[in-house]
Amino acid sequence: MRKPTGSIPQPNWVEPNPNPQNLTAPMVPRPGQSIPTICERRLVIASYSVKLYRSIGRQITTAYLNRERLRELQRHQDMVENHKEPYALPELSKYFTVQKFLDQLPTYLREMLGVNKVSLAYAIRETLVVPIDPPALQQGKPWGRESDDMMSELIEYSTHQGPAYQADNARVYNLLVKALSGTSALASTTRH
């Protein structure tokens, strides 16, 4: 909007009367519009919010994009942008058994982000098919009533289909194979 492309007829041009040569207004570059920085930031976070809501199949309404919810979504976006991958889990040993590894795996995957910046915990959740319409939003929050935060909502309702899920699922499988290699538990892993 600040620097649009294309051109328009000069707005101040006055057609001569008479106009025997059929003159037309000269073309000038399209003028830009001044946009306040705060409006630009709100547009950027609204765009990010729409992307998140679409990824989980939530309908987008103006009520869902009010200022209070956009602030919460800005906090979520900041958290994702400043995210650091967790340290690797300890190697299996006499003290860190396969059972302890499997107990800690959901928490560990919760701290790792996948291709779409959603916690990898969504790849191992029990419900494979998500409902068509996620539940209504909490009062003043951008996530549903059953969720504690936006990442919980994304974990619960992100689809188990498409190239992003396939890449995330492969990453989880590779993590399991790497961690369980050299143990009898590796024989019980299968591709999904």
C-alpha cells in the first residue's frame, strides 16, 4: 500500500475543449498511502492469526480478531519466534530405561517445533481425526475452552494429513529409531 505498482491517469489533468487530437490524461505512478506503524503491526498479527486459525479449521470472524485476542496471539508468535530447541534426551542406560524415555517423550516433543511451528506433540496425540469445528473460544482468549494456550489448541486440532505432517511424523520416527537403536525395543517400532 505504501509503494503500489502500476500507474493511473494523472488525476489533475483537464481534457482540453475541444479535443481534436483525442488527447488522454498522461499516466503517472500509482501513489502510495501512509500507514501508521501500529496499524501495520496489527495487520501483520491479524494475518498470522488467520493462518493459525485456518490450519486448525477454525472459522474466522471479526470477533475472533479483536484487539484482546490479537495481543494474546502476538505473545504466541513471539514465543514461537524466540523458541530454542530442547537438549537431547539422555541416552538409554541402566538408569534411563526405555520406559522412562517413553514417559518423557510427550513432554520432550511438546518442546520441539515442527515444520509449521506447531509442537511435535501433535504427531503422537491419540485422536487422529479432528472435529470439523473446534469448540468456541474462551472469553478474551484466542483458543478454545478445552485448551490452556494456543499451542495446546494447535496440538489438539492440527491435521494428520499433508506434507507438513509427513515431515513431522518422519522426524518423530527418526528420533525414536535413533534413541532406541541398540535395544530390543527397536524391534517393536513400526512406521506410521
